[in-house]
Amino acid sequence: MHQLTKTDFIQYLNCPKSLWLLKNKPEDFPKGEFSLFLEKLIKEGYEVEEYAQKLFPDAIKLPDFGSSELTKQEIDKGKTQLFQATFETQKGVFARIDILEKKEDDTWHIYEVKSSTSVKKDKKHNHLKDACFQKHAMIENGYEVSQVSIIHLNKDYVRQGDINPHQLLEIEDVTEQINDLYSSVVNQINSAVTYINKESISLNTCTCREDTRSNHCDSFKYFNPDIPDYSIYEIGRISAKKVMELTNQDILSISDIPSDYSLNDKQQLQVESVRQNQPIIDHKEIKNKISSLEFPLHFIDYETYASAIPRIDGVKPHQHIPFQVSIHSMQHDGSIEHFEYLAHELELPNKLNQFMETSTGKTGTFVSWHASFEMSRNKDMIEMLPQYEEYLSYMNNNMFDLEDVFKTDYVDYRFHGSTSIKKVLPVLLPELSYDDLDVQNGTMALDLWGRMVMDNDFDENKEEVRKNLLAYCELDTLAMVELYKKLNNICIYLKYH
């Protein structure tokens, strides 16, 4: 009999076949890389738990891998508050409860601890179904659960000095919501237990086939080997309803979509690019956008550090702190100067702002990729450091998002439905590549820099690490410069043709 954990159950809800494969044919389950981002989330989850436990100073901490028998022994001894209480049902449903408290009427109160700033109810992170799972495991062991709460971070908390867990955390009673969901979730739990213990299932397709790409399970390719290159799943922002309509007609390739099929204008451009086997370029609109930019052009990119528990004063949970910036400034004559800054410690970005304002002044146009990120960081920094409001507001009021051009005006099927710079760059400028860099994405930059400045056991060469971080951020802005030049050449071509 296979054990069903809370994590297993959420995986089952997303794709039953994927969980069956993991339990019954683990050698065939795609291993994948354990991402730095996931590792960070797990570590931060433990940190939030430690602060939540301070709300219950009289509770006993059971071993991290303690048995259900040990939990029962402690309860039988009269213990009324426990961390990591463990329960397993006869059917193999296994739950480890973050915090458990016995009430005066001999019923129990379950507390689930989350590192988010609210109760999540989406498909991938359903905190209510998590809690229903825990409640079910207890009830099957003969305990009465009368109350369920979610402990999560207070989104408005700003650290000032030592952290007070009562201010950092919020306890949200979700008992009524759990009661409304409970019977249907128990049915799903029972179905999951039955399903994972089947001797065999059909290995042809999985339910994810009728869902969008971001909701595909890890084993999607295993169950759906017939999905072609440039498939319908790559169509930007396609809905699950549209995916289902097309798959029900056995249409999997973009090139097979009927010409009269209803898609929005952006999606239709992508389909047309596949059909024509070439990019769809709106030369006039690109010229209008590019020619409207005021020189000098400051191509800018931030790298930021964020953590669930604020590390320094003046910061909220999960708030991004820019620790690095790269700026390529281009004058009207095409000359370019590069400015770069990388902090030596985690601090409010006072020095970074001083550096940026000295480097660029309140002149010209700031050019970024996915500008909402830079603009949001600027708004955060105005709150943190109001003395830079005039400069940061100028930047936001004169910001141009280069990514927008590739959403509607330069659409190429080879971008695979994405306008990420890491998808656009290899197609248009293959000579510029992140592949040769030691730091290849923002998560790596965040992780490496965070460990370098805060981990006393960091044993890598710091000068080498700084060089690698600077090289990565510099390529982000250099890539924008070269893509801008590429687009400008299109404008020049249009002028003479």
C-alpha cells in the first residue's frame, strides 16, 4: 500500500496519472532539477514555522521525522500543544501538522503555517485543501477537530529592530471554509488513495492535455509523446477552454488550426507566423515606437533580493531589495557608456540610488524589459527612501518597455509563445548567449549574492562571484541595446523602401 502525503494529494489534484507514475514507476518519473527557487521556498517555510512556534511557548516539539505512535504517546500523556504532530490512517493517509492545540472541550485546533502573505486558494497552492487533508487524518484516528486556522505573514509588517512574531504573523480562522469543503475533499482523498494503489493505468495521455502549458505536470511529455513542436500549448495566453476545444478536434499543431478559428489579435499573429514560417513584422508601428524615444536612452536592469522574513529594517515580507544595477546609456550619435553597481552587503538601496542618479541624471528615456518589474521596484524604493522620489518618479514617467514591441509588432513563432528576453535573444542575436555565463538567471543571482553577503560559511571566491554577477547583469542590458539596434535598422530599412 502506497502512502499518501499532503504534497502527494495536491499533485493528485493537478494530475492523477503523474502521481501514479511517481508512486508506481519512480524510475520512469522525470527527475528534473531541484530548482534553487524551490529550495529557497522550502528553507523560508521552515523559517516562518520557527517564528510561528514562538506564538506557542509551552508547546513540545516532536522529532521532524517522528512517528504517529510517538504523537499518540505524547497526547495520552496529556500534552495539549504540539509541533509536528503526526497521524497516519489505516489507508495510508499521512499527515504532519505544523501546530496542534487541544481546546478546553477536548477538541483540537489545527494551525497550518504558510510563508505567503495570504490564504492561497489557487490550483497549485490550495491552503484550504491542505488543511482539510490534515483534519481528515486526525478524524480517522478518532480525534475531533473543531477549529482550523492558517498562520501566514502579515503583508503590511515592516521590520524595525528585532522581529515580533505577533506582528510578523497573522492567524486567520478558516473553520467555516474548511467545513464547507470537507466532505468533497475527503472524497478526493479516498479517490487518490484508490488511484495510486491501482496495479496499472493507461499510460496514453493525461488530464493535463486539456490544460494550458503552465499547468502541465512534470511528466507531461511521458504521457503525451505525440505533442509536436510549435504546439497549440505555445499560443500566448490561450485559455484552457480553447485548448480543450482544439484537442477534442485532435488539433495539436498551431499549423493545423483552422483559419476561421476564433483567437485574439496577438494569438492570431503567432499562428500566422507559424503558417508563413517567418516573423510577422509591423515595420510602421516599430518605427513609431522607436522614433518616439528621447535620447539619451538608458537601458536598465535590476537584480533584487527578497525573503519571506525581512532581513533588514524598513522592509516587508517578500519585498524585493535591488542590490545590483546595470545601465547602458546611449547618446543620439550612437555612443554608449556602461554603468554598473553591485552592493557589498544587504542594505536599503541608498548607495544604489545615488549611483544611478549620478550616472544618468533626470534625462532621456529609460528602457527596460518587462518594465513593470523595474517600475514596481522604483515605487518600493520611493517608500523606503523618499529622498529619491523625484528621480525615481522621473524614471517611471519616462520608462519604455522594449518587450512590448515583441508582443505585437515583431512576432516570431521561434519565440515559442514567449516574449522573455531569453527566448527572443537566441533567435535574433544568437551570438549573444547566456549559456557561457556562470550566472544564468535572476534566481541564481539572488541565491549566489545572498549567500555571499550573509552566509558566514560561504567558501567561494568572492571576487570571482562578483565578476560573474556583473557579467550576467551587463548582458541583460547589452542584449537590450543590440535588440534596439536591430529594431532601429528595421526603421532605417523602412525609410529607404
